[in-house]
Amino acid sequence: MRCIVIDWGSSNFRAHLVDESGHVVCTRSDDCGVLSCGENYQALLLERCGDWLQRWPGIPLYLCGMIGSRNGWREAPYAPCPANAAAIAQQLLPLGEQPNAWVVPGVSCMSPGGAPDVMRGEESQVLGALQISGRDSALLLLPGTHSKWVQVDSGRVINFATFFTGELFALLHKHSSIGAVLGDADSDPHSFVEGLRHSRQAGGPLHQMFAARALALCEPHSGLAMSAFLSGILVGNELGEALAMFPAADEILLVGSEKLQNLYRLAADEFGIRLNAVDPSLAVVKGVTAICDAQQQTLQYQSSEENDRAANQS
């Protein structure tokens, strides 16, 4: 089924034109995310996708990500776990300003840590990653500003946990006493691995993080890039806690950018786990089209039931 899939996050906008076979035939992207577009959502949508909408009048349009958050265009309620494509499709929110347009809801759960947890946009990547890998059960890792570890069983998101890894790294860079000694070299593999190893020492992250400042002051010729070292400490703590939360898996599906894939592969080697990387952009499209297909099946079933009732009444 031909449709338009829009992944509209906090920082970026990506629109994918999908053909009848489910293949992406065109992608348009820029950095006009929810936080930077001045709430001019409809105007921006028409500016970027208006020619598609004119060429295929009534084409279904699905928006996922932070565009459906409280700070976005229209807030879509979370679908509670366990949630599969059909359950998420049942809570698609019509976008009143645009015909045949739908906001994909996020997913909520009570995390293994004992507190509520939420995701928006990642649920589409999870469903798509399962399709790409040919699985219906898996443990998935979606690194980023807020890293997600997601447990899926029989096509249903059962549980997940969010880690503040990326945002904490940015905050420490910009708003902490550690930031003054970090520098910009956050991609040095040796320093990153040293940070991973330090994360496994005693004291926990609140103690370990300060080592980035202390080392810079006391061992200025250590050769470590402190930004990468700090990154390793944070990622190492994330992996240690996440692997304690979730059942052991032979292989974890990794859905993230190339840069993050490279970092988390280093971390996986250090922690003795295997990762199978999945393209995040393709995963979004596959996931949203799975939700789209589930919606269409429901609509066809409802239409069939209405026709049967009408036939019986006549």
C-alpha cells in the first residue's frame, strides 16, 4: 500500500514515500525538528510533502516520533504494554488538519526498575527491526539521547527501560565542572574502551565520572581523550545495568546511527555480548507500514461486518 511515513523527532524531520510494495522510493530530511520549527507543523508538512499529496490525493500519511508528544502537533496517548502492531494501530490518532493523516502513539510500561517508562518513535523502529531481522522475539538496544532497551516476545513489546546516557553526556559537557577538561575528542576508541573498563570498577557512576576531571588534573600526560573516556564510563554503566535488568540474549538487535553503532560494538566486545545492527531509517519505515497494514486489516474487517449486517437486515 502506498503511503507517506514521517519520522518527526525533536531535532530532525524525515519523510519517506513508500510504494505499493513497501519500498522507500524517496526520502527527504532536514534538521527542522519539533523543538526548532516554531509549531508551524502543517505549513512545514505541505512545504516538504505537498507535491506527493497532490500527486496521490488521499494517500495515507503516518507521523511518528515526538510530533505526537505533548510538545508536538497533536498528543497521542500511549499504548500500554504488551503492545504489537495491531494494538498500536487501534490507538492511531487522526490528524484533523490533514485528511487521512494519523499520529502513531508511543508505548508505555512499568519498567523492570519499578517506575513508569515511555517511548515515542522507538516503537516503530522496534517493529521494523523485527521484520528486517525475521524475528518475532528479541532484546533490542536503541542508543541515543535516551537509550532504550526493549524486550519483545511474539511480536509484542513486553517491557523496556530508558537510560539517560546521551543527554547526561551532553549536560556534563555543557553545564559541569568536568566539562572544562573534556575537550571535543569523543571518538577516540582507546579512551572510550578505558572508560568502559573504568565503569566496571567500584564506586558507581557518580564516583567514576569525576575521574575524567581528576585524571586531567593529576595525570595530564595520560594520553586519554577525556570526552571519549567519560562517554565510555556512561555507556559502560548503561550496559551493566541493562544486562542485569533483562534476560540474557545470544544476540541483541542494535538500532542506531553509524557512529553509535561503532561505539556500542566496542562496548559489546568489552562486555562479551553480540550485536546485530539494523538501519534505523529503514526500521522506522518497516515498523510504521506494519502498523498501517494492521490498521487497514481492521478497517476491512469492520467494513465486511457492516456489509454483512446490511445484507441480513435487507
